[in-house]
Amino acid sequence: MASFAKYREVLYERLRARDSAGLPIDPLELEQAAADALDATAAAHLFGGAGTADTIRANREAFRRIRIVPRVLRDVSSIDLSCRILGHDLPAPVLLAPIGGQALVQGDGELASARAAAAAGLPVIASTRSSFTPEQIAEAAGTGKRWFQLYWPADDEILASFVNRVERAAYSAIVVTVDCFTQGWRPLDMKFAGPLEVQGVGSQIFLSDPAFRAKLARPPEEDLAAAEALYRRVRSQPALSWEALQRLRELTSLPIVVKGIQHPDDAREAVSRGVEAIVCSNHGGRQVDGAIASLDALPAIVDAVGSRVPVLFDSGIRSGSDVIKALALGAEAVLLGRPFLWGLALAGEAGVDHVIRCLLGDLELTLGLCGVANVADLGPHLLAISGAPETR
């Protein structure tokens, strides 16, 4: 059983060696360093939110409202972070969230993230809007676990081709994002960044896809304008409904995960449609300004689902204690988003590796300090809301 807390000793050794090349350890310092390092376009893509960014703030405020009540004098000589998600044993309940256009942040983009995730034994979720094709990301991940996040295209033949490609590239789940059939009102993107395709990233899966290319008179290499026009027509499907999940089920035997659930009724509907997992997420605050914080939505979704399918959590994770709070409220794993891109911005693959190691080291140490030896033992009994512990 791996001890992620040993990374603390690595950092102390760097301090003793007066190694000034080390990356920031504190998440706030890491975020600021990434912001300082990026140009306006990349910073808008990475830091922007919907509207006034109220939902981004709400995500973090929700974590601050919920407090941990540590227990003491319990045997925590051996800490176990391992879990099992969709039939896969993971060393820790963390996955890298799907984020498109990572090459805007650093040239190797999703390839670097996939390599770092694989090295840690964590799954990476490749986005439909990735800077590289699913096959390239799979090659970078090697034997590492990978899931594919699907933005449903407005063309059934292209959809079937996407599914076929990710199956052949040994992806092990399809994550259907349901809260982003169109991009939200994002002021920073509109001021500095624009759609990913304008930046030359985010459309690679389409441009490389045989079904997409068959619909063009000439290949994209010869007529990029026509390819981009087709891409804009088919990149998303606003008419998508719950019935579409049956279409996906007919195309694949891979587990189907629905990401973007905030209401318990939608969680119940997803389960009734036979999905294998749910991700409670508000898209990191990038879609609906003023939306409920993802952490606030989590308990009702867990109650609605029960033990029928695992509930994963996304939006606002920054530290080990954040992971503990989400797991204690019923999530079985969390998706880490923006922070790993801060590392990517500063040091490529090594930066992503650093962020992962810091998060897991923090998680292991904090779990033990809470008097809990196994993540499976976490529950709401460990939490207090607004500083008032619940009597149980």
C-alpha cells in the first residue's frame, strides 16, 4: 500500500538542499504563480467562470462552511486511501477531471496530464475538446486508466465513430457531460480567449474522425474553413434528452457516467436510465452564474441515489481536507480540475505530478489526523456545518 505522505519528506529534502526550483506547495500560491505565468488567453480559459463568477466563489465557500471534527486516540498507524470505482482498484479516490484545450496552458497539454495521472495510478478523463486525439492521449497514458468525456455531437454517425475509437483505444468508461450543451456566459473567455476552435485547439477529435471527414468535400488539410464550419454545426446537441442515453447504450458496453447533476430528481432519472455512475458537478462554476455549490448539492444527490450507483464529486477541490469533506458527504471519489492545470502551466508533466502528490500526501496525513484509517470509514459523523457538530 503506497504512502503518499512520503512526498512531504521529498519536499523537506529539497528545502534542506536549498533547492529554489521547487514548485509552490500551498494551493493559493500555486494558483497565483500559474496566473502570473500565463498569457491572457490561457488565463481566461483556466480561471474564467460564468457571469460574475459567483458559482466559483460558492463552490469554495461551501467547503469553508463545512468543518471537520477530528477524533483522537485511534489506531491510524496504517492509512488506506484505496477504493474501487467501476470495477477498477485505485490507490486513492481521485481522478483527473476532463478539461479541454490544455495545450493553451502548456504545449504538451493532455499528454502531460495523462502521463502524470498514469504514474500516480489515477484515471485521467480525456475531454472531447482535448488538444490531442483520444488515440494520442491513450498512447501517452500507456497502461494507465482512462475515461472519455463525451460532448454529444449533433450527428449520429460521428457519435458512433467517437465511441468506436475510444473503445479501440482502451478507454474504460464514457462520461457524458450534460450541463454544457452550449457554453455559458463567460466574460473572460469572451474578452480574451474565445471558443477553443478559434485558438486551434479543441476540435482535434472531429478533424481526425473518419465519419466527420467523410462529410467534407475536401479534407481539413485542404479546406480548413469548410471543416470548421461543419464542426460548428455538429460540435454539440442542444436537443439532447434522457432518451439519448439508450442510443449510447446501444453503441457501447462501456460503463456510462453522467456528469453535471445538481438536482436529486435528475440523479434518480439517471439511475432509472441505467447509468453506472453520476458526477455531482456544476462544471467548476463555468456554466450557470448563481448556481448551487456542488458540495451543497451532494448530500441530496447521494440520498436520492442510495447505494445503486457510485456518486462522484467535482467542482472546487483544492486540498486533502476538501476531498475528505466530499467523501464524508457520500461521494466515492472526486475529480480534480483546475489545480492540476496550475501545475501544468508551471512545469508541464512534472507540475501535474507535483500537484497530484501534494493532494494525496495532504489527504493521507489529514485523514490520519482526523482519526480515520480508511477512506471507506468516512461519513457525516465527522463533519460540522457552520461550526456546530451534530449529535449522533
